[in-house]
Amino acid sequence: MKIEVDPERCAGSGMCALTDSAVFDQDEVDGTVVLLQPSPPVEHEKSAREAAHLCPAGAIRVVE
């Protein structure tokens, strides 16, 4: 599994970082998504998928 993010599309809602702070963070300046682990470990796959689903801007994509 691989995660891709589009900071240009990000609305800065923070749902990703709240859902899995080991995989996602937010930029301190503008609050946009920061991807910490493009290929998260197995134990984070479910929460990474949930974060992508919860993203209101569709800025997170899961690639199988």
C-alpha cells in the first residue's frame, strides 16, 4: 500500500493527522497535509485508508 497526497488540494481540516498522526501531520504554517510515511506499516493501513476517506478535499489517495 502506498499513500499519495496533494497539498495543493488540501483544505487543512486536519482529519488525517487526527486519524493517524504516525502517517500524517500538518504544516505548521498553513495547516496543509504533510505525509510522514508514504508506505505505512501494516498496522497503520486501516487508519490511513480511513484518513483518506475522511479527507473533505480528497487530497489523500491510497494506491494498492
